[in-house]
Amino acid sequence: MEDQPRPSTATTASASPSLDRRAELSEFLRTRRARLRPSDVGLPDFGRHRRVPGLRREELAQLAGVSVAYYTRLEQGNGRNVSAEVLDSIARALRLTDAEHAHLMHLAKGKQHKKKASARPQQVRPALGQLLEAMEGVPAYIGGRRSDILAWNGMTAAVFGDWSQLPVTERNWARLVFLRPAYRDLFVDWEQKAIDIVCLLRMDAGCYPDDTRLSALVGELSVKSEEFRRLWATHDVKEKSHGVKRLHHPLVGELSLSYESFRMPDDPDQSLVTYHAEPGSASAQALSLLASWGTDAARVAPAP
């Protein structure tokens, strides 16, 4: 029998900040299955007879080479004793990306893949802080778990705002983007920035399901931001190590900056993120102008 659509538990995140690994696994598989059409995987599409979006459980189970009952139990959140080989087959059937595949493994394998989040504050090595300051003219910062901003240099403050004026708990990309209106004006494509942040938080939730600070952050944002609730319910995950961000800076106007993200070998939960402009471009000239203004530019940028 064709399974019936049901409300996503993710849409009720405001009711409780806790993250239930079984519910996360169930919703992740359901939403990945819903995005695939039969024609995507070479199956006939009898569209008008379908009552749910995407593939039926029976179809997905057939593609993955498992029984319908087995897949149904997994999609209901029961990932105990499931083998890595079966998860690989399901990932292939669902056409998961590498990031999605890793997320599925974390959700399904539970104890084997679960990481323990330290209660201690994340620390940046002094040498990394010195490296940031040495990168004159290049906006750069160190990001950590939960989209926390751990350290940054003067050029970052000139572009994104002086985060030193914020409480430590507010130095967080998710809170800045979803709760501070100035960042809607700063990012030309605010929606994409918001999507990127939610995808990273989802990956953190898979790696650290018992992280109470992450659970609290998700609960807070779910209560305060309708946009966050909507994006959180998609269960999308991805990693972006490079790309281009377009900004509308209050002092110098339009900026088009390429970014690169480098995970720290001794602490993969920390990343060095740098921004640069194409040499000779208007954006490069604008960055030089901001650098010449120094702390005065930081006072006008959006954070405080």
C-alpha cells in the first residue's frame, strides 16, 4: 500500500529544543525519497495515481535491494543493526551527495558514529590568531561548531561588523543572519546564505545529537524565525568549501568576494574562512578603501 504523507516533526521544532536522532533519521529519509521522481530513476510515472510526492517506499526498497519491511523500519527511525553496506545501497538509490551520505551514516549508526560534544568552550590556538592578524587586507575568521564565530581579523570587522561589540553567545552566524535585520541588507542573496547555515547546522546535529547548546540554538531560532523553521524542515545538508558571496556594504556598496574554507587538521570542527576580490576589480578597490579606514569602517558595518 502506498504510504500516506504525514506532518514533518521538524516543523514543530519550536515545541521542544531537543534533537531526537530517530526522528531526524526518519525525516531525513522521507524528505530525500520525496524529492525523487520515478522518471529520475528509470521507473514509469503514473502521476495522477500518486498520493504522495516522490518515490513510494516499495520503489525505493526495490532500487536499494532490500525488503519493503526492512526499509520501512529504517524510515521509521529504527537504524539499529543496519549494516554499512545496506546504508550504502540506500544512499545510492536516493542519489545522496557525499555530505548527505555521511549524514545518513551518523543518524543511522548512532553510537558507532556519534561524537561527544565537549562542554568546554571552543578554543583557537594562539598561532591561528596571529595568522589572522598577519593577513592584512584579507577578511578572515575562524568558525566552529553550531556556526559559532571564534576569532577574526580587522578586515573581517570592516566588512561584516565589529563582533567584539556583541556578547560571546551572539557571535554566531545563525543568530546574525536569522535574528539581525542588518544582515538581510548585507547579503545580496540572503536566502542562499540562510540555506547554507541551516545545512551546516543539520550536519552538526547528525555528528553531535547530544549537543545541548546546539539543541537550544535550534529551539531558539525555531521560535523566533519562521524562515528558519521552514528551512530546518527541509532536512537538507551540504558542505561548501568555496564560492562567491555578494554583499551590499553600507560604506562601499556592492562587493563580490570569493571565499575559501579550510578545515583545521588538528580540529576538524574549526575552519579558517578567507575572502578575497579579483585583482583590479571594483571590489578589490573597495576592500582597499575599507582597509584604509580601519576601525572607522568597522563602526559602520552591520553587526552591533
